Amino acid sequence: MKNTFRLSRPLNLLLAALTYILGASIPSYLGKPVHFVSFVLGFVSVLLAQASMALLGEVFRPHNEPLVDGETPQQKETLRNNMLYISVGMIATIAFIAFILFLNSTLTLPTFSFLFASILLVLAYAIPPIRLVDRGFGELILAAHIAYVVPSIGFLFQAGENHRLLFVLATPLIALGLAHFLILNFVSFQSDQKYQRGTLLRRLTWEHAVPLHHSLIAFAYVMYALAPLLGFSFNLIWPAFLTLPFAVFQIIQLRAIANGNPPNWKLLTSTALAVFGLTTYFLTLTFWLR
């Protein structure tokens, strides 16, 4: 179970939890009542979807790649089968939750659409022959799922219908999320080269990935700065800029590494995680306090 938990990528689950709470916090600001049962069911659904995405990604990993260090072929096969059964059970649980909500007439069409989209992304990310994680799109799928689909589910479980405020908040988060996962590609680059993994970084090459990373960071904060032009108060958006110094530091670190300086991967990954996670947290806190 320890290996299964580690391979479920707990940090991604934490990020999904943060973005879900962000999405669920917006309806109360818009004057919608809080539905605790729906909140819990939606929360369980998104965590199961995110965990199954990670586990299925490992289940269908090429056989020449190890799942854990020092494993025997029998241990690898047992772990692979266990993760497959757990993933199927998770997806079945999501379907059961949706069915229960449908019977109670609380599952709106937009909510069902995003739940269904979540499951489709899970399958497209991990399962052959599509398996986008091996085609250079895995990082984009992760960012879109965590930063847009998950908060949309949190919002819809409370509000029942979509709102453009969610789009304004989530679009920059997708960019920050993609920058975060791109940083992880830099960290694992040598291993990815060894096993010929189709990561976004290997598809783009360092020459193009570094400026893309910087552009994603810049795009996110420019989008937040433009939010008042779309009719939303800057008082709602300004907490996102509290992470701007971390974002600038993230760009400086990656630029230094690209110029040949010795990398400090732990510091860089921690910074990228902080930029995405703290931006989500500060925005969430703003809505809950209001």
C-alpha cells in the first residue's frame, strides 16, 4: 500500500484538493447557499479521479520501466494488478456517486458534463492507445484537470450552473499548473531520456521549453491583472499577486540552470509548487472571507 500511495502522487492530490475548495468557495460569494453533502461527494469524486489518473498512468507504463526501485518481476506484476483494481474501483465509485445524485435530482447537466469530462481525461491520459502522457500532452492534461475541471466540479456541485468568474480565475491557474509540471520534466529529464518517455520537455527540447515556461508565468499574472477589465473587482484578484515574487524567483532559477549554472532541483520544484499552490490558497481564502 505504501508504494501504491506514493505512485498516486500525493502532491497532485493536494493541488486538486486546493483547486476544488477554490471552486466550491465561489458560489457562496455569489450568494448561493453551501450544500455540505454535495461538497463532500464532489470532493471525494475529484480526489478519486486524480488518484486513478496517476495510478492508471503507472499501470500502463512500458514494461521496461521500473515502478519502484529494486522490484522483482513478480512484485512489479502484483503492484500493477493492485493499482488496476484500485483504479477501476475508484472510477466505479465516481459513477455510483453520480448515480445517487441523479436519483436525488441534484445532478445538473453541467455537473454531469464535467464529471464525465474528468473521467474521459483520466482515461485519455493513461490508457493506450491514446495515452496522452506518452505523447507530450500529459502535463497539459494534468494542468487542465487540476486547474480547470476540478474547480469547475467544486463550483457546480454548489451552484448547479457555470459562471464566467470561474473561467477568469482558472485560466491563469492552468498556465501556472503547466509551468509547475514542466519544471518536474526538467528534474526528471535524464531518466526520461533513458527510457525515451514522451514528456512535454522532450517534445519541445530545452531551447523551446524554457521560454515557454517563462511565457506561461507571465501570461498567468497578466490575465489576473486584466480581470478588472472583464468586470470583476481587483479586490478579488489581488491576493494572487502575493506569489509574484516566488514566480519571478522561479524564472530566475530556471534561467540560471539553462545558462549552465548548477541546479538546485529541490528549491526549484518547491518554488514552482508554492507558486501554484499558494496562488490557489490565497484566492480561496479571499472568497471564504467574503
